[in-house]
Amino acid sequence: MARTLVEVLAQKGEVVHIVSRDASLKAAARLMKSHGVGALVVVENGHPTGILSERDVMLQVVEGRTDANERAVGEAMTVPPLLVQPDVPVEEAVWLMTRCRSRHLIVVSEGELIGLISLGDLARLLVESTARPGVRWARDSEVQETLAEENVRRSS
């Protein structure tokens, strides 16, 4: 699987959702929900300075800090963020994420933000690279239909 993160970004796309450290946690959570992402890169002066993940938001709630309208992203974000170069091999990225207990890596080139890689992105790459010929992967809608049919059968 000797691929690099630049190849992963080319496959998944380089769209990165960003947020300011001064934004409210509520606004950031809404942004994550609307884009269907689990993390936002915190950017200041065009450079990544932190990352806010669903886990960071959840920890604020668990710690009793539920004033999401008033609490700023900067109070909850993870710093420093894990920054990697685009030529990092996928295996090294997985090792780094495991070692640092992080689900996201911010990809930078010459200090500029170019992408965000999640553990899910790397897992998808692994699954796709090890798929057997002729095996068809079910789409989410097919999985949901099958589960719904099985639930109907069980309840009958």
C-alpha cells in the first residue's frame, strides 16, 4: 500500500472546513453538522493553529461547560495540531495517528494548509486496496434497506 497522503488527498478532495478560534462552539458544531465532518481546522492568518473535533466539543459538555454560545473554539481546540507534509507515506500517517491518539492530521506544504486526513479516510483506502475482485460493496442506502427489511421480519 506504499501510498502517500498527497494521493489520498487527490482521491478524497482537498476541501478543508476551517473555523476561527473566536467562533462559538455552537457555531462550530453547526458547521461540522452541516458539512458532515468530524473536525474543523482552526486557522489564524492563513495558518493552522489548532483543530476542533467532535471529541473536543463532547469533552466540554462532559466537563460541565455547556455554555456553547459563549465558549469560544479557542478554549476547546486541540493544540498544537498534528501537521504533516503531503509526501508522508500512509503507513507513517497511521503510525503517527495511533501513537498520538489523534483521528486527524493536517496536511501542510511550505506552511500552507492543503488538506485534512482522517483515520476514516485511511481506513477507506485500506479497505478499497484490499477488496477482492468481484466483491461489490453495498452503498449506505442498500445497507439501510436491508436492515429495515430484517427489522420488519423480526417484528412480524
